[in-house]
Amino acid sequence: MSSNHGTDKTNHFPSAELVSGQKRTEESDSKQFSKPTNGKESWIYSTFKKRTCGQFIPSKKEITRCCCGRLHEDHESEATRHIQSSDVTWDISQHTIEEPTDAYGELEFTGAGQTSRAKFIRISHDTDPEKVLQVLRYEWKLELPKLLISVTGGAKSFQLHPKLKNVLRQGLLKAAQTTGAWIITGGTNTGVMRHVGEAVKGHTVMSRGAQIKDKPSQLHLIGIATWGIVEHRSDLINSNGVVTYHMTSSFLSEGACLDNNHSHFILVDDGREGKYGGEIPFRASLQNCITTKKISRSKSHGIPVVLLVLEGGPNTILTVLESVTSCPAVPVVIAEGSGRAADILAHAHNLVSSNDSTDMEDMADVVEHHQLLMKIQKAFPECNEQKCLSVYRDVLKCVGNKRYVS
């Protein structure tokens, strides 16, 4: 299916390639909302896109629900005109329509005690990270960081020991305030994202509901989340002025609320609803883009990045493996004692560090290997034997690059 694009004839900002081939009329976009036709916001709406499902393909599990996650009645009529077989694989590039974004602005959190505000934008999953960096720097007035702290780990709720929570708070605040760091998380009020938000509570640039003041004592906590899992996302669409965001969620909901301690949100839209992980490739590309920037002309190297791991599941170990094997490799800091993936990695790293061999795979002690596998099976009971062995091999590869793990 071909993608349709919006155009704005009076826009002064986008380059030729951004507006070439745009054929779509803006009749549907004008519903209850008139997008700016000039100035900075015109550049936003003509540059950044959203994605909607353009072809209903029934799920094998539930024929009234599309593989994109939406029900039949939640699709436009054209998307359901020619329903394809459930044997057809739903594909983002083939079965979604690209249109101008309809969510950009500022939200104010309510129902969470302290009032706070945050900037937000909805973008397509394949957006050029350089364009998003322009928004961060020139629209939202963030200065380039001297350090990028990327936090990964458990998405579901987990307990963090008070002592570890205090270490996390002190470490993040010191790193961010002394280096002008940006902290990046998944942005929702769950799991590791919530713990990080609580750790820096009251120290972000928007935490007091005031205008952004780029003071050294104020932090930039940036959440990159999948648009389709965000609770109350409809409130962010076609908004004028500051949007009131309610941090309430149904027990039956599979989505998550945005975290009220974050200062900026990049909401990545892959055309799906209720499906986690759609933001991961874009987050990686944005972080890589940021690290290529030089802090100053006198510096020959780019902005350093460090990955902080708290708790987490099998996907967290894959993220660590990707970090330590990337070029250049990204240093990883493991919060030992936070649980699951972090503790497994810490255990394996300690074994390597106390052994003369350079690689854990070279270790002759079969007992230690067996203990590691047992820890993996206990931490991830949802994984079958084959999956646990796969995780085990990935852990060995992670700590094999032990100079990047601490």
C-alpha cells in the first residue's frame, strides 16, 4: 500500500525532499484542529509523521482484531474494504499509511501529587534521528550533553532495595549535574523508568511547572516510548495549548501511563496498538546520532554514552550484548542487587573477574557454568530450555567483553 503525505504550501522550513511527492489533501487533518500554516510549528507538522493501519488483516487468535492490534471497527473504511487472509503477514512498510503528525506540544500531569509539565511529540518509527535532535536542541532548547546515560531494564514493576535506590539517586544526580548529561529511558510510569523518575524527582527542567530554565541543577530526563501503548494518548491528539494528562490506568489495560518525572517525550509510532518495543530501533539510532556530535570544536571525540542496567528480562541481556559488541562499544554499568538480568550479568562478570582466563567460556569449572544456567532458569521461568540456553550463551558473550562491563 502506498503512503499518503500531507503538504503545507506556506511552510518556510522543510527542505525539498520533505515535501516532494506529497499528494494528500488535509481535509481529514482539519477536524477540530487547524495546523499552523507558517512558522516553527508548520515545520513540525510538515516534517514529522504518524502511522495508521491501512489494511485490516485479521489476527489468527481473534478474527475481529487486526494484526496491528486494533479492532475491525477502529479502522477507516478503506482499510476494511478488501480484508485479506490471516495467513498474510502484516508489515509496517506495506500495511500502514504515513500522515502528518497530530500530536505535538506540552502536557501537564495531574493526580500524581506534585504538578509537573513535559514536552511531547509523536513521530513515525523510521524518522531521521537528526530531525528529532533538531527538535530537542532548537525547539525545546536543550544544550548538547557532555554525557548520555541510557537506562534499560525491567518494564514491569519490581522492588528496589532502599540502599540501591539511594545509590541510584545520588549517582544519577551527580552524573547529570556535573556533566550536563541527558538521561534516556522508556518513559512510562512502570518498572525501571519509574524508579529512575523517582530518583531524579524535583530536579528535571519542567518539574515545577514553570518555563524551561536550563540551569545546571536541572536535569533532562527524556522518555522514548511506543505511541501505541501510551494510556490516554488520544488526549494528546490535535491539542491546543497545555494538555492535562491524567495518570490513571485500568487494571485490565495492557498499556502504560507516561511518567510524571520525565521532562520530554518522544512517542514512536509504528502503526500498531498495544504492542511494546516499537521504539527500540529508533532509540538506538537517536543515541548513536547523539554520540557522533562533538561537545566542542576542540574535542576530537564525540559525546560519550553509558548504558545503566537495572533488573530486566531476556531482552535486557540482548540490549547489553548489542552495546558491548557495537562499534564503538558502549560501556555498561550493572546495578547488582536490582534483580533478574542485572544480577545474572553481575554474577557472570564476577566469575570472569576472579578468574585468570580472559573469557568465561575458557573456564574449566563446569559447576560454575551450571550455576549460571540455573540462575537464568530461575530468573526467567517463562523461558523454555532452548531459550534459557540461548540467554546463557548471550550472557557469556556479554561478559567476554569484560572491559566494557562494570
